[in-house]
Amino acid sequence: MATGTAILEAFYQAAGQFVAANDLVKLTHASTEAIAGEIQELQQLGYSIESHPHFGYRLLDAPDRLTADDIKARTHTEVIGRKILVFEETASTNDIVEHMARSQAREGLVVFAESQTKGRGRHGRAWVSPRGKGLWFSVLLRPKFKPSAAPRITVAAGVAVAHAMRKTTGLDARIKWPNDVIVAGKKVAGILTELHAEGDEIIAAILGIGIDVNCRAEELPADIATSLQIETGKPQDRVALAAEVLAALDHFYRADFEAVVAEWARLSTTLGRQLIITMGARRIEGYAQALDGDGALLLRRDNGQLERILGGDVTVEK
């Protein structure tokens, strides 16, 4: 564990109390001078840290800034978040992860950006990514199941994001099939899974997630999107939310898929509704009956036929 990560983890565990300098030395195996240097670097990044000659150090406040050390200090996972990178600006975090995947990066790599210039959603649509206002990140996965089961990734991610939002904000976050998380009927997060496969083997799955955290109304598409700050009436701690999302992703990605589907059904706004699904020039109407074992939506047509749907634009009939 990096020294900065270990120091921040100790501060969070102390919950506002002092942490003795000797305890930090034992924890990090670094010298007193090195600890003092790390503390100074954290202060330069905007962390308010009090120093006392007898009691040691305590964290008074943390900045609204994503850092790998801070996210890792609050995250305890087995797979997702093994390595975390944070960029001030990039075209697309999915593109960075794709490049690193080709260089044999390990599963669980997570790349965040404070801003994206070419963030994208489904069907190549642009994703608005205001600087420092949200969580824009991608995760490298190397699942063992076949490409036909790739929808499981999006399903698990939707459940994880909704769970993390509900835990950190208390909002009634829900999942709209196939890849949106909504609050009060408006989109607050989107999920994009891009697949690289050879035959029946997934070489890499790149899971992109965008969450509107502290965006203002004028920064979002009118009438269809919202943010956690808008819905709660106060700014949210982006690092705390990032840690909760990664923990939930790690859990639901590794969980038995039947349990994931059960949670998806509990939080879904789509299941049990009459839908109109548009896929290019094709228009399908039917009753959203269930998810199958691969994560595809099973739609009961008016003629009784059960159709397996992998994606599309969804309208819920009133």
C-alpha cells in the first residue's frame, strides 16, 4: 500500500481524532521525516491536516478532488480497484482502459478523469462531463463467461451504482433497462460496456460509467437528466461515492448472477411494464417479463411470442 493511501486510511479510521506519528511510522514502515513529507504533500493538495507535537496528526477536511490515494484509502475490494489512475482531463476513460488492456493490464484497473472531452454513451452519443462535477470512469474486466453473456456486466453495474447512490445519499435510485440509473424519473448515471472478444472468449470488457454528482441544472441536458446535488439539495462527497461504487461493483460483479438479477428486479423501473423498444428502424412492443441467465431482457409480445432483447431505446407506455 502506498504511503499516502495508508496515511489517509488511518485518518478515516480515526474519524477526526489524532493519529500518533509513531503509529503512522509503524503502519507505513516509513521514517518520521517521510511521514512529515507525505503530510505536507497532502496539505498542498488541499487536505486540511492539524499537526500537534504530542498527539500527532488529524484530518480536519478533505478537498473535493479525486486522487488515487484517497479513493484507495476508502476502498477495500478483491478485484475492482486493484490499480486506480486519475487524470485531470482525457478524451475518454474507455479509450485509456482499452489501450492498457491491449498492454496486458490486470483485471480490476480503474481509470477516473476529472473531465472528458469526448466522453461517450450508447450508440456513440456524447456524454457531458463537466470538470470536477461528477464521476467519469472506466473499469477493465476479463470475465470468464462467453460473449453472449456480456449483458451481465451492465446489469451488475446498474445494480452496483444504484446501491451506492442509495447508501450515500438516501435517494430512491432506480434502474432503467438497459443502462441507465434514474432518480425522480430523470437520468443520473449511464453505463457503457464495450467488448473485445475472440470466438467464444472475452479478451477484455471495458465498463464505462458516468455519474452526475454535483452538476448544476444548466450543465445537463434539459428535462431528461439530473444530478445527486440537485436531488438532495446539497453537494455530495465524490470520493466517498466513488469508493462505495467500486465496493458495490466488486461485490455484484463476483456475485451469483441469480442474486444480481433479483436485486435488479427489485430496483427496476422496466420490469412488468409495457414497453416500446426502438432498434434502428425496428420497433418492438411488448411486456417486460424478466431477464434471462445472460442478462438479456425477455419481452412478451402481444402475440404471446417471447423475444430476447439485447438493447435499444426504451419508451414505457402509460
